[in-house]
Amino acid sequence: MSIEAIDLFCGAGGLSFGLQSAGVRVKAGLDLDGKCAFPFTANMPGAKFIEKDLSTTHVDEFKGLFSSKSVKLLAGCAPCQPFSTLRNGSDRKTSKKWPLLNEFARVVEELQPDLVTMENVPVLRSETIFEDFVSLLRAQSYHVQWRIVDAADYGVPQRRKRLVLLASKYGPIRLLSPEELGLEQTTIRQAISDLPPIKAGEQSSSDPMHKARAITPLNLERIRASRPGGTWKDWPEHLRLACHKKESGATFRSVYGRLEWDKPASTITTQSHNFGTGRFGHPDQDRPLSLRELAILQSFPPEYQFVENPNQVEFTPLGRLIGNAVPVKLGFAIGLSIVRHLEKENDDKRSKH
């Protein structure tokens, strides 16, 4: 049984590559950001990249992409910025990205795929727009299951809580546990310790993506005064920022921090290439993490291609693509859960006959 997928909001291809690794054939990915085109197509040969806004996309553009006898999967991670806890205090519903989950629902209703999967931030579960999405799926005869998981439990070398939804017209479906899938936690040491050492501001000659952002002399002092897993409270007084001395800044202890070798990383964000935006200092080298290290901590394989030309390695756009990606190993767990769900349904059918 051939499972074919279209990945809405595909980004650099984290979910697609994970699905592909599990045996799902990815036919196409859609994203409004043209910078996603190269990494998506370079790592998923034969898959089509559609640079378009989903809200202006007609479902007929998807229908011809699936083979006639395939099991059809619609996958996606609608941009999570409107729902992110980092935006607390702002009016999330004023975001232009807020309606995109409804656009996902529209495509499901019109395309009627056999399977649906969605990944997003946990806070989405408390939003009416998510309740409406689940209700629509059930009204369209889908069996729906969703749960909050930590991607670290599925082998992603970072702590990353996510909401994962699976829906099937074939019968009850669920995301299998790490134990059922044979997946275990991975540490930072296991993930990136074999990469060649580089300094802040340097780029590896063997891999253009293994490039670390430069830091100021003052921040170099700060990272040298930092211990793995420690905080800015370990620093001498003269290195501390003014905000650290205020009561409001006392709780932000992970900024300007070093990672610990034998634990998963903290959640990789779009700004993780900057030393001061979280615990993104290398465990023992005096520098921020490189773009390649960040990609590996998102469980992209070390050889994953992000740019066609080595001169195109830029921190801001690539940091955005990497930080926004669905971790590959979480995508693999989703894909393998779908594959085994269909195998079980087929086995049940055969046993009845």
C-alpha cells in the first residue's frame, strides 16, 4: 500500500523528510517562503515545491498530485506564532497567520484525504480554533487522536513540547510511544560532539553550514565565565547586564547560558544562533552554536542541504528555517505511526476474511 503525502507549510522539509524516512512518499510541499524551495527539493528528490499562500490555493492544485490508488495523507504545521506562549500579552487573533488553521481545515474538507496529521505548539489545545478543527475532522468521519509530547522522548536531541494530531478514515489511530517505535533520548554529546571545533565568527572548511556567529569581546568574556547548565549568576558582577540586576530580569536565567553535553538541548528557536537569546552557548567551545549544530539538534541529518551555494549561508534566514522546522525524528515517529496503523488495519481486514 503506497502512502503519499502533501505537506502544507512545509518549511525546509523537517516533517517531510521524517515522513519520507518512515516510508511515506512525499509528493509536494507548499510554503509562502521561497527560501524553502532549495532545501525541500534538494532533500526530497521528485517532490514538487509550491511557493504559494494556502489561502489563495484551490484544492484542484493538489488533487492531481496524488496517484489514483495511493493512500492520501495531508500533513502540516500551520505557523505557530499566533498561538505561541512567547506572544502572551498580545492579541493573538490579530495576527494575519491566525486563520491558516482554518485554511488547513478547508483543504481537508474539500480534498478528503484518507489521513491527516498536524503538529503545533501545546497552547493551541486551549484555543477555539483548534476545537473547531477537531470537530470538523470528526464530522468528516475521521478518527482523531491528539496528545502533547516532548520531542526529546522520540530521539530529538532537544526539549521541545509539541501537540501532535493524527486523523484517519480507516479506524482509530494514535501516535505510538517511543518504546513502541524503539526510540530513545539523544544527548548533545551524541549529536554534535564529532563536529570539528571552530571559533566564534568562523566557518568550517568542510561544511559551510558549520558556521558560528561572531560575538563581542564582552560576550566572549561572558561565555568564558559561563559553566554548562549554569546561569549569569555565575559571572563576576562587572559582566552582568543592567536587566539582570532588576527584579524583572532575575528569572531569565537561561539567557547567555552554555548547554550541557549529556542532556538534550533547550528548545531550538529561530534566534538560537545568537548567544544572548537563550541557553545556546557551546558546551565547551567559546562561541554560539553553529547553524549545522542547530540543524542537527533539530534532528536533521548532518548532510542535509540547506543552501545551493556556500556563499548563501546567512544566519537570519537559515536560523528561521531551522528554528521553525518540525524536528525530523518527530516527523519520523509520526510517519511510522501512520505506516503501522495501516498495516494493522490491513491485518484486521485479512483476519476477518
